[in-house]
Amino acid sequence: MDPRHVQLVQHSFARASRIGAHVAATFYSELFAIDPTLRPLFKGDMIALGVKLMSMLEYVVTRLDHPESMLPEVRALAVRHIDYGVESHHYATAGTALLRTLRHELGADFTPETRAAWVEAYQLLSDEMREAAYGAAPRSR
């Protein structure tokens, strides 16, 4: 990733993470609004799942400038998600929900350049995750 894009993602996430529980709740609300059939995949305490979501996002975002340091864990996460019923096409839905969440939560700070940086970061991660879980995925990089 371009260093400027890494900086934009990290800066905007730092702002969003201050209201982490709210961001997570907004993400799941957006996700289920886009595709209500995903709701049964999320079992258990949604607050705890939101904490895990924000923790993983923080893990990834803080390492975007050195992706090789986090990609093994991201790939392992993708393989675990198979057991939860996650399918390859769900990654696009999650990406849309993430972008909608950030737009909603960051407001005017979610500039076109910041959005482009998040799209690039999410594409990198979703490509890696889909490849780890389902085999060769088309690369957009």
C-alpha cells in the first residue's frame, strides 16, 4: 500500500476506534441490512463479537505498513471463518458494510481519498483471506 494511504487508514481508524462499540454495532447493522441471511452466522453475544471485530481491525490497521507481519494471522482467521459458514462472496458484502460504517461514523472526515485508502486496504485483506480459505482468488492489485 502507498504510505499515504496507510496513514489515512490508520488515522481514520484511530478516530473511529474511540467509539469502538458503536462502530461495531453500526457495522453489524449495515451488514444485516445489506444481507439479512448473514444474521444466523453470528452466534453468541454480539457485543463480544464487536469487541473481537474491533480488536482484529486494530491488529490489521496498525500493521498495514508491514503487511507481511499480519498476513499469516489474517489467513488463519479466514480459514477459521469457513467453519462459521462464511463464503467467498460474503467478503464483498462485509467490505460494503465496512465502508458504509466508516462513512456514517466519520462523516466529513471520510473523504474520497480516505475512502480510496480503505478500499485498497480491504481489497488487500479480502484477497488474502479468500485465497487462504478458498484457493486462488482473482487479484485486483
